Amino acid sequence: MRQATWNAIEGNPAVMRIYRSYRQLPEEVRAPARWLVAPLWHTACALVRRRATDAVLSGPFQGMKLLLSPVSSRHLLGYLLGTQELELHPIIEMVIRQNYGTVINVGVADGYYAIGFARRMPSTRIVGFEGLPEHHEPFWQTARMNGVADRIRVEGFCDTADLQNALAAAGPRPFVLCDIEGGEKALLDNSRIPELNQADILVETHDGLVPGCTSLLLERFGKTHDITSIYARPRSARDFPSDKLPFLAKWMPRTAVELMNERRTGVQEWLFMTARSGPGRDTSP
């Protein structure tokens, strides 16, 4: 579904009620209905999935096998295209160069980052947390497909004690990646988890869901970390992996750009926070 279409649905209460009723229909009814309503979109999605064959086509995790959830495979094709959160690509490469002993990923979801880091950082241990149980079995299937399941541990919902225990066991150079839809405001509290002061952290903030989240994290970590704010930007044809999908790029250029749209509301922002104490780090992009 195009972002403009979804915005129109969200903005109209009557249409939103119809959409919720549609969501209650069985999948065997909804699937053909989706194709009838948006044939161009679903044709483009099918082309991407066929070309990718469950592998990321570009970006820092190119070649990684990735089994997307049904919703992601229809609406978040940026993961397979390799363009998802492309603003973070320089940071990802920087993290890989640091060769951290442990990466802690809070909010594993489909496993894009947890498995991607495991593939690119073969000497690193990955500790993940994912509060939605339905993600766990597909995640492990994907980890096994990539041959990294033996270096990953994934648990359920992450609370303060869980994160503190993971950091305490991580050794002197942990890296924390956090994307939990606003939960970061409560979880990333260095007054309750002092071990965070020695960790490097990349966190997506969600002020649209939890107002004041970004400013509070800046206040908490401003004395212990060097902080860089990273903002999302609109996608363009230059971002699309045209060499992998030349037909789509040439004949459906607007749809190609829309496929990379990440369907966020408000301003998407990340904070990359590097601890001032601890071993020296290469912080060049």
C-alpha cells in the first residue's frame, strides 16, 4: 500500500472503520482483494520478492537470507531491497569495524540487524530481545539459513533487569541497538542501569508515540556520551538498486521509489551515542 493511500485511510474515521472490518476477513478473501484494489503495487512487490529470493539485494547486509513477516513482505520491501533505514548505513559500517565483543539488539523483529551483524561480525556474540512471540520461530529459521544461529541468543520482552544483566555479561565493549516503538524512554535510563554509560548506543526515538523521548535521552546521556542525531530523508530514484531490478526502475519508477518508503509518521530520528569512557573507538563514518 502506498504511503499516501495509508495516510488517507488513517485520516478518515469512516474509511478506517471499513479498513478494520476488512482486516477481520480471512486471508483467503483479503489476498485477492488486495490485488484487485492495488494491482500495480502488488505486481511490483511480487517482482522484488521474486528477484530477491529471500536475500537482501544491496546495502551493508547484501546477500543475507531474510524471511520477512507477511506484513513486511507487502509493505516494507526496503528490507529486501537493502534500502531500509539507509541513513544508518555509515553507522552500521562503523559498528562493524569496531568489532564489538557483544551486540545487544533490543527489538529484533524479523532479524535484519541481529542476523546482519552476526554475518558481518563473525567474532561477535549477538544478544537479542523481542517481545512479540510470533517473530521468534521465523527469526530462528532465518538465523539457521545464514549459519549464525550458534552465536545468537534471543529472549522475550526486555525490562530494566534484563538489559542490565545483558550489559554486565557483555564485557568492556558492548554495543546496544534499540528500536522498541517508544519503549526506549523507559528502558534506556542510565540512572537505573549505570552500565549504559560504558556502552555505545544506537536508538531510534519515537516522539510521535512518546512525546519528549528524544530530549530526555539527550539529557540523560549528554554528560557521558558524544551524541549524533540522524534524521530520515525522502527516498529517490538514486537510492533504488536499479542494477538488480532494471525493469522496475525503468518502467515503474514512481512505484520503485514508493517501495522504499518506510511508512513512518512524523519525523524519524535516531541517536548514535558513543561512550566517552572505555577503549578508543574509530568513529569515522
